[in-house]
Amino acid sequence: MISIVGSGRVGSTLAMILVLRNVDHVTLVDIIPGLPEGEALDLSHMASEVGVDRRIIGSNDYSSLKGSDIVVVTAGLARKPGMTRMDLLTKNAGIIASVSREVAKYAPNSKLIMVTNPLDAMTYVALKTTGFPKNRVFGMGGMLDLSRFKQLLSDYLHVSRGSIDALVIGEHGESMTPLPSYTSVNGIPLRNLLSDQQIDEAIDKTRKVAAEVIAKKGATFYAPANGISRMVEAVHYDRKALLPVCAYLEGEYGLSGICIGVPAIIGASGVEKIIQLDLKGKEKESFDKGASTLKEALASLPPT
Ligand code: NAI
């Protein structure tokens, strides 16, 4: 069973994708009375017509998390136009600490996938509050950043999005780090196909495009929910997929004691292996800047 805490825009869209892809039973939890039950009913009606026989439940009671293999947390405040993800730090840290205690109580053996922003700091709070091993608590940010980078590159290159292999790591925030050195079009290095100026433009737009979507439609949820679903499926089907995820570092990339986006092998145990890259130049600068921002953010939080 896959549970989703937070049945708002991202949570309910994720539920819809999981049902349409027929991945597993889905439980939705939220604090708003009626909301998760209403979402579950609506999704069940859709499922019945598309021939999916998964159980879909909505509840205001955290005990519904019992039996979850995977819990996805999208609960908390979302940024409004003009806000950065980091502006949500203090308020969402309190929400995530309380949600994490419930997850540890009712789904102690689950893999916990964090989504709430600021993503990297919230993943850290969830890891420390649950006391789960580090392989079982990780976050979705890079998958979304990567989908935005790929879309922009496909616009520049006029090639199918499906031909682009890209990687975005680092902070899921102002210092997100698209990696042109590890991006190719079916194996052809990106730098063979675009000028440095075009690549820099694409990186800059990748960092800013979420704010544009939020300014225009108030939130982003289709692309995030798809990114989460890819991670859920990698765990559920033990795919051993190499994906960018927010993971806890203990010496990798010269860092310890923070969660940040890195490439990792994702399978049934969660984060099965972090892949170490030898970053250089602007890519290293951007990654290190994100790490410093995160260290400062974590230092400003009360102890968990
Ligand atoms: P939303 O406002 O539509 O939904 C959030 C839901 O969380 C609400 O229904 C609210 O009632 C619920 N909630 C609040 N406290 C709760 C608690 N203690 N227990 C259970 N439910 C609780 O927000 P949206 O747009 O779905 O975004 C959710 C979060 O995901 C935000 O923090 C947003 O910034 C983040 N986000 C992260 C992305 C990423 O790439 N990591 C991408 C998009 C959004």
C-alpha cells in the first residue's frame, strides 16, 4: 500500500497518477475534514471506469497509515507567488516533525518519500524525527528539476524530450545544479550541440521556471506528482533506477549531516547506493553553494 500524507494539489495528483498506472492500493490522509475521503471517492469512480481494482481510501486518522510500504509526505504550506521555498522553513518544519512522528508510529517499516518544501531541510527533519535508517528517508526535487531542464533543452534543440538524458542535483532551491557535463542527447554530449551561452540560459531558466508557473497558475503539481510517481515505482518494482534524489550524506561529496540532491540507485530498500560524481567548475560551485545554504537553514531550526 502507498500512503500519501497531504491530499492537496500535489498529493491528490500523485494519487491520480498512481491509480492510472495501477501501481498499488492508495491511502490519502489530510487534516481537512472530508477532503481525503472526497478525493478517494472521486478517484475510485475514475478507477472503476478505467478497470483498476485498487483500494483507494481517504482518512483524517493517521492510524490509516498502518500497513504502508511507502509513505509520501506532501503535507504543509506551499509557496505563494513571490516566495522562495526557504520562506516556508520554520512553519513546515513543525508540520513535518509532527507528521513524521505519526509515520514512525503507524508505518515504522515504510520507505518515506518527502516532498514538502523546502525539500532538503524537510527530508532532514523527517529523517531525524522518525529515526529511520538513512536509506528509508529521501526526497523528490531533482526529478522535477530534471524534467524542467529536459523540456527547456528540447525547446533549444528541437529534439524529442525522450532523447534527452539529463541530471540535476544539489539543493532543490535557488542553487539547484543542472549538470551539463552529465547531460546528453542519446549519448551525444550536450556541449557538442549547444553553445555555453545557450546552456547557461537553459540552467538559469530551469532555476526560475517554477516561480513563473506559480505566478501564473498558483502552484505546480502535474510535473512534481509525476516525479514522485517515478520514485515510488522505482521502490515498488525494485527497479534499481538511477535517479536524482534528496539523500542523507555521510562523507559523499565531502559533506556530512545534511540531505541534498545526488544521483542514487533507487530500489526496494530505498536509497541503495549514492553515486559519487567528480564535480568541477561552475557545477561544483553551485552544488557547494546549495550545501552551505542548507547547513545554515538546518542550524536555524530548533533541535528535533
Ligand atoms: P496544498 O496546500 O494544495 O496541499 C497541502 C495539504 O497538506 C493541504 O491539504 C493541507 O490540509 C495538508 N496538511 C497540512 N498540514 C497537515 C498535517 N499535519 N497532516 C496532514 N495534512 C496536512 O499544497 P501543494 O501544492 O499540494 O504542495 C504541498 C507541498 O509540496 C508544499 O510544501 C510545496 O511547496 C511542496 N512542493 C514540493 C515540490 C518538490 O519538488 N519537492 C514540488 C511542488 C510542491
